Amino acid sequence: MNSSSQKWRHPGGKLRELGPESLSDAELLAILISSGIEGKPAEKIADEILTKFGSFKGMANQPLNKFLEIKGVGDVKILRIAAAFEIARRIGGKGSDFFFQIPFPYQQF
């Protein structure tokens, strides 16, 4: 099957075959989210997060409880996203303004 017409069950397959540049923001976020909940796949959860915050940059600096308002987002998913933001911040250097407001020690909400 031709790659341009290929349908993937999860964006990870698309990333593997076409590279990260080919993925939308929602598809990249869905990879971090990993799995959805019944009736709501990871891609739908990612879409809701990006709709709520507008962009990755809009997600940065948000308090944890704002993410918990989205059905299907729990502690593990939030921590994965927070870790990805911290990695990006470290790559960007000390002046980078991307971070998650997670109280430490982390308390489950």
C-alpha cells in the first residue's frame, strides 16, 4: 500500500514510516498519551487538550488540575506530558519558558 494512503491505527506507525515532521501536534501528543479510554482514543484526548490550550506553548505553564478536567487524562498521562516538556526545556537551555506547574512532591489529585 502506498504510504500517502496508508492508515495507521496509532500515530506511532506514521512516525516510524514517515518521520516526526509528518505528524500533527495532536498526533505527537497522542503518542505521549499512548492509550485512550473506552469510546475515546488517545487522538481524541490529544485534540481536546490542544483545543483547550490552543497549542503546545499554551499547554506550558498550566497547572496540573486544568488537565484533569479533560475526561481520559489522569496522573500517568499528565506525568508523561510533563516529562516531555521538561526534556524540551532542558534541550532549550536554562532560559526556556516551557514547564509544567506540578507541585512536588507530586500529590495525586
